Amino acid sequence: MINVLQRPLESALVAQIEKEIEDKLVSAPVPKVARFVMYAHVPVVGYWRYRDRIVLRQVPAGAPQPPRAG
């Protein structure tokens, strides 16, 4: 590698750059956990799961509820 001043980069700096690229860009991504509140026309009763990727659950007891139609 050559820097903008046309001098060879030090091998320690090259190794550091390579390690940062590997750690931040190349390595396999780590699964992340997120929580979203979503609304539906009918309440969710129980839960629904798609593998270990998505879980839909009913709101906890005592949480605000939409008004019931009818």
C-alpha cells in the first residue's frame, strides 16, 4: 500500500487497517434484538413465532388497549 505522500505505509499500520476492515466489515454479522410496537384491527391472543427470527406476542396485562368495536 502507498499513502498519499507516496511513502510506503508502516506494516503495523497496514495490519491495524486490515484488522479493522475484517472486524467491522467482513466478519459475519451478529444477530440483533429489536422491539417494535405495532397495532392491528384485532387483538393478538397468544403468540406466533417464525423460527428464531420473529415473535409476535400479545400486549401485557394492564397495557393500554384500543376500544372494542360493537
